[in-house]
Amino acid sequence: MTLNKTPWKLAQRAARMNPSIIREILKVTEQPGVLSLAGGLPSPESFPIEAMREATATVLRDTPKEALQYAASEGFGPLREWVAAALQAQGQQVQASQVLITTGSQQGLDLVGKVLVDAGAPVAVESPTYLGALQAFSPYEPLFADVAGDADGPLHDAVRRLAHDAPGTRFFYVLPNFQNPTGRVIPAARRQALVAAAQATHLPLVEDNPYGELWFDEAPPPSMASLWPEGTVYLGSFSKVLAPGLRLGYLVAPPELCPKFLQAKQAADLHTPGFNQRVVYEVIKNGFLDQHVPTIRTRYKAQRDAMAAALTEYLPAGCEWQQPQGGMFFWVRLPAGCHAMALLPKAVEAGVAYVPGEAFYAHQPDVRSVRLSFVTLSPAEIRTAVAALGAVLRKHLNEDLVEATP
């Protein structure tokens, strides 16, 4: 017997789940001849393959049964202690008991939504903000509240206004260091003002820091969590300093929240793969990152410089950007009359891909904005890609000029 319609009925939250535009664009970049400035992927040239190979052999030799067995939901104890010690060295007040190892920091975002968001509750976000956070929180049906900002990040007055404009806001999600997508870093004074505003209005913070170690000239200021540990949930990741395929991140919560995050983690996947945790701990336990991360910074700084030079040389007048002091991204605003999403097919046809910036807004997107990643192409490829993008923009602007001429 053939049924005329499906017996399945989706949950209401499923309607709020949307594909990542970045993942969809990455499919396009697989076409031959396309240079991608789109994906926020670490350079594979930075992966410590030999160190991973040796660590894997050590784990399988010394603790194979433990590594391949079910593990504690909190995470591998020595790795949690390492995370706590590393954060303490940066000025945070953290105990290992507050550290939850997650399956990538993306899972940390999902756990935050699961534990802290009710349907219809306001959640404050920067404008623009990380697309993956919007995706993670959306199924829990929040009402997103935009926090206005400038080149130095969100404005503390805008945070204070949330108490009036969005009463009951559950938390403010913020990326202080080399933000995805804009690449900006929040200065120390602005961080202090934001924390003071959050404290005054009893607004908890969720601080996401996947890029903080990728600075080029000087380390970023102390974390917001170090200024207000009892009011901040802090997220970190090993993806950008080791390898994203390990899917290893961590969440640090105030003690009173830890049991609920643990229960949410247990319900999600029981635990992050114990084998991966043991391998990573074996790699990093004796100071490996102190030597490895500077090599990533040197590589990325050279690529950053190459993109800055190419943008100056090839983009038409009217384009605006700031040079990032770390991280992986340039945020470019195109001239008036340019719609980044509409121009993307023409760019791909010309051999270059980017991410239209409108994907990073909860509301009122800037259709002229573009995110460009500089870490996966060589300096020569960056130059070629930006030249192609500049040619597409110039042709579009010239066509508009011709059409506007009587």
C-alpha cells in the first residue's frame, strides 16, 4: 500500500534550523579553479601531524583500553586540569572542576542554549556576530536582541539599555578577540566598561574565545571572564591551535551552573571522545603549544599582510576595511550599489568565493558587507583572488555607471 503523505511530523524547533550559508558556499568552492576566501578553516599547513602521530602511538601503547572505553562526561581529568592551569596563567579564576570538555566549542554553544534559553526569552548578540552561535541558539526559540557597536566592539551604553529594551535578557554572547566575522579585538577599557554595564544590569555574559591565541603583534587584553568570573560562561577551543578535526573544545562555568551543563552534555553524547582527549593531552602536556602556536602566528601574519596589500591595490574606491591584529578574517564593506549576496555568483564565475556578510546578522543585515578569510591560501593565491574580486566589483560599478548615464 502506498501512503499519500509522510507519517513524520517535525518539532516546531526544527523549523528554526537552517543550513549554514558558509557550508553551502564551501560546496561551490570545490569547483575547479575557484580560490576560496570563504571558509573559516585553519590552514592545514599548521596541523602538527608528526606530534599527533607520536601521541597516538603513545596512547595506544600505554593506555589503549582506557582510551577506547567509555569515559567520564566531564572530560579527561588531566586535560581539564591543563585547561584550568592555562586559564589561571592568563588571569582567570578557574578550577578544574569548572571545566567541561566539549565536542568542539560549537557543542558548548548548543549546551548554553539548552541550559539557559527558554522560548521567547531575549538573548543579546553583537551585530554582526558569529553565524554558528545564531544557529546553535535558534532552535531554543530566543528573541535575539542586537547590541550596537563600533570599530572597538559593542557599546556599553547599548548593554545598559537592554534592561529597558529587552528585559529578562538571559545573557550577552560576545567574542572579544579577533571576532568572527569582523576580526576586531575589544580594547581593555571597553571590556571593563562592558563588564561594569553587565554587572550593573545583572546581565550574564557568554564569552567565546576561539581565536585569542592567534595574535600577531601583541596579545589581547585579559578576558572578560577574568573581570567577572561568577557572571561569565567561557568557551574555548583546540581547533585553531591544533586541528579542527579533533572536535575538541571546553566550557568553563560558574560552579552553580556546572551540574546542569554536565547533565545537558550527558544527554547529548555521553562524553567527548576519550581517545581524542588523551591524544591531545599527550601532545600539549609538556609545553608543545608554546613552540607551535608562534609558528601559526608567523604564517597567518604573512598572509594577513598579503591580503592587506592586495585589498589596497585591487579593490575599487569606496571599499572600507580595517586591518585585523590577529585571527583569520578581514571584514570589508563594499561601495554603495553593491549587494554582496547578489554578486557572489559573478565572483565564483571569475574564480573567487567569499562569504556575504548578511549571514552574520540576527536582524537588519548589511548587504554590502563581506567576510574574507586569509589563512588557507598562499600570499600569491591571495593576490590572485583579491584581484579577481576587484575586477568583479569594478565591472559591476562601471555597468551601474553606464546605466545611470543619460
